[in-house]
Amino acid sequence: LRDKIKISRLQLPSPEAIVATKTDIFEHNKEATDAEHIAMAKIQKHIQSIVEWTDTRLVGYNSNRFDVPFLRTSMIRNGLNPYFGGSIKYGDVLHVVRRLACDNTEFCDKLIKNEKGKPSFRLESVAKSFPKNSAEYKALTPA
């Protein structure tokens, strides 16, 4: 599922979110196809169809702090049950990257550093830090 959801005039994103994503609200709403309640129903139906035939794990980057709560809140706001009978497990790649940075000095050394000289765990920085050669990546990860 991929589409733009119309932004409700009753629930505008924070100014910080608009600036961070560089979203033009008016242009976004012109391009958007579904109102939130329709989009959330489609998302719930899609996830439910997956849950019915397999073990389900939703994986994202920093998803435990943003995506999962946002999805749950949006579903609840639109009268939908976001829990799927407790059959969904969640995975957050940010936790894996932080763990690797703590346990593997070579991996940590590869990470782009922020202005304070500390490893940057921003998704863009981590993505740029990964080696392009899979053999080099395998050498950095624990067995």
C-alpha cells in the first residue's frame, strides 16, 4: 500500500513536522486520494489479510517511537482495532544498529559521526555508512 492521505483541516501536522518533511500541505492534499478514515480501513484490511496466513512482523527504523504509535493512534481515531489479536510482532532496526555499535567497534567506526564526534544514528547517516560490498558487511556483523 502506498498513497498520499488527505490531511484533515481539524488535525494539521505540527509546524516542525511540516518543515522537517518539506511538505506543501495544499499540494499534498491536491495529490492525495483518500481521506484518513478510508486509508486506515485499507491499511487495517491489508495487515489483517497478512496476519491470517503468516507470522507477521512489522519492521521499520525508529518505528517503535514513531510509526507504530502513529499507526495505532490513527486507527483508534478512526474506530478501528489496531492490535490484530496480539498476533503482530514489531522490529526496530534502530535497536539493531545501536546494539551493533556497542558490541562491535569496527561497525561503530564505520558509522558517520555527528558534529560532536559521536556516531550518528539518523537513518540517512546509517544508510550512507553501510559498505557497498556485502563481504565487507558480513565481516562487521557477529556470527
